[in-house]
Amino acid sequence: MDAAPTSPWNPDRRWADPLITLMAALALLAALFTLLARQAQSGRPAQGASLQARLMEPLLEGPRLLGAPLPGGGTSLAKAQAQLKEPWDRALLSVLAADQGDLALGRTLAQGPQGPEGAAFRTAWEAAYAGGPLPDPGAMSEVGHRLGDGYAAALLEARLLDRTGGNGAALRATARRSLLLRLGVLGFAGGLAVLLMFGGAAFGIYLLATQRQPPPHPLPAWGLSGRAAALVLLAWFLTFIVVGNVMALAFRPWPTLRWLAVPLGYGLHACVGVALLCRAEGLTPRALWRRMMPGPLGRALLQGVGFLALAVVLVVALSLVLSPFLRGSGSPQRELVDLLRGLRGWGPTLAMFLLVAGVAPCFEETLFRGFLLPVLAQRMPMAWALLGSALLFGAIHLQPLGLPTLSMLGLVLGLGMRRTGHLGTSILVHACWNGSVFILMRVLGG
């Protein structure tokens, strides 16, 4: 492949088959090492309050501030204790317990975090609630960050300000307004999810009733051989692994710039992926885009709203079915939460949002729904092609706990592409899904 081909690529099996075998073995080893590294990371205590703990703050304190119970009885400290086991989660609960007057429970829960940050937290807790010596002011910023820079962190800082003659009441009032805003966002998100579930159920019935209706556009046709498709996918995946690790190592000496490794690494391997597709099929990027975006965009986007609602219904239903089996397991979103925790300022946050809700959906839909699904559909029944592309989409994220829900999302994205023949449908669903998860995590648990 020294020059861009003018026709789809069909490599010679004599060298292509051994190369595919080698690349597949390397890909499996790379995936295995990545999974082992993530498992080792997830086995260590979290370095700060989890998303679950941050979501519990408004549920625990909201009813007390409003003077009215939440529908369903809300959440009590006893329930929260049973669910939250991570050291910094229990540290967050210790502040809430102490602020509610239960100093014995608060002191017990405060013993969880270890290391210098844990010792600094306990010093701050004793100073705030038991009259102990004041902590080093320089350590309080890190303690607040470990607590999630939320309501509990503000309560602790307000107590210390009261002791030093500062304006703790103003900070407390600001924290209350912020917590009630988060409670409102949580309620709005829950209400919107319910509406989407009703809409998704109705849209699912509509799809079943019209399943024999031909799509307005067929799936994109690919002329490259199966061996060429396998080489493209394996080369992209190995690039994805290598670039991610190289970027992480390159930015390790600069902690404040470490977040740049993600957008730069993703942008690079996405460009490599598009270049591989174009080169193997003999297309320019513009021709590739036109092939996957036939006809008007409006109808495809309108149908995308229905598929987004269907995705909410199916993912929520699957999560409810699997919840008894996954109870007590680590969060599949821990990596993303840790990434968001490290973002400081609007610049990095906006850049990461554009990556998650813009670049990633465009590239991943091009690869999985625009390329992989049609290639599989040319070689097997459509049902198997949809299932295979969905499972590969879930597996490529290398999150074992998230595999069922990610695969279900991939299945809905594939159905959207199959129904409309327009990549805009699945890009819209993917972008809205990623963007809403990012915003909720940032607002409620970042």
C-alpha cells in the first residue's frame, strides 16, 4: 500500500493471513494487559468520593433543607452506609453525619481514608466538630477535592471558617443553593428519563409494526475484501492501544496537562482510522462521508430522537435485570469519573465535552455502523451482523462491567443505521448519549 489505491483493496492471502493472525494475537495481548491494568487500578481504593456518593449528597440533605421528604422516602444515612464502602465515600458521609449532630457515627466513618490526605481530613474533621487543633490551610484544598468539592466539602470548610472568624454562614448558604440546584437537575433528569422511556416504548412498538417497511437508503456498500476489512480493524485497534499508552507516558511528568493525553490520543487514532478506511476502499474523506450520509439529514435526525428514547428504555431495563448480579461491583464509569475529577477550568472541560459528544460519536459511528455493520451484513444475515457489531462495540471499550449496557446501546445504534441507511441517525443518538452522561457526571458528581 505505497500509494492510495484507486479500487478497493484485496490483499494476497499468502501474506495477509499470517499478518492477520499475528495482529490478532497482538490485539488480544494488548487487550488482556489493558484489562489487567484496569482491574489492578479498580482494586485499589478510590482517591476521592465516588459518583454514587456525590449523587447521594442531594438525596441525603435535600429533604432536610426543604423540610419535606422526597418521593419514595429518600435516602437515609443508614442506607448510604450500607451502599458506600470506599474510604472517601465514608469520609463524605462522616461530614454529613456530624453536621446532623451524630458525632459518634461521624468520627467512626472518618477513619476510612489513609495516607497523608486521610490524616489531613481527620485533623480537619476534629477541628471542625470536636474542637481539635486547626489543620494546615494548604492541605484543605486537597481534602476538599477528595470530598468532591461539593456540599460536604463546603460544610467542613464553613465550620473551620466559623472557628477562625471567617464568613462560614455565607459559604454554607452558597453550598445549600448549589445542592438544591443539583437536586433539581437530578429531578429533571429523572423526569426526562421517564418521558423518554414512554416515548421509547411507543417507538419500539412502531418499529415492530413497520419492520417490513424498506429503509429509505441501503447500508453503505464496501468493495474491499474480508481480509482487508480485518487488517483495517486490527491496525486501527493496535493504533488505539499504542497511541493511548504513548500519550499517557508523554504527559505523565506534567500532571496539570495530563488531561491533554485523551483528546490528543483520540484525535490521532481517529485520523489513523479514517485514513485506513479511505486508503483501503480507494476513497477521499469527503467521498467516504457522502457514502455514509445519503439524502437529507433532517429525517435521519428526527428518527434519531426515537432511537435515543428506545436506547434509554432498553438500557434501563437491562440494568435493572443485571443489578442483582453486579451489586457490590466497581463502577464501570470509574475511569471517566477520575478523568472528570482532574479537569480544572472551563477550557479543559469544554475540550473534553467536544471530544466525548462530538469527535468520538462521529468516528466510532463511522467505524462501527458505517463500516463494520455493512461489511458483516454482506457476509451474514442482518440479525447476526447487528449482534456482532454491537458486541464488538461493547468489547472495544475494554470495560467488562459495562459490556452488557454498551452492547445494548450498540445494538440500538445499529438498528438506527439499518432503519435509515443514514449515519446521521446513529451519530445523533451516540452524541446525545455521551453528552448527557458527561453533563450529568460533571454537574452531579464531578
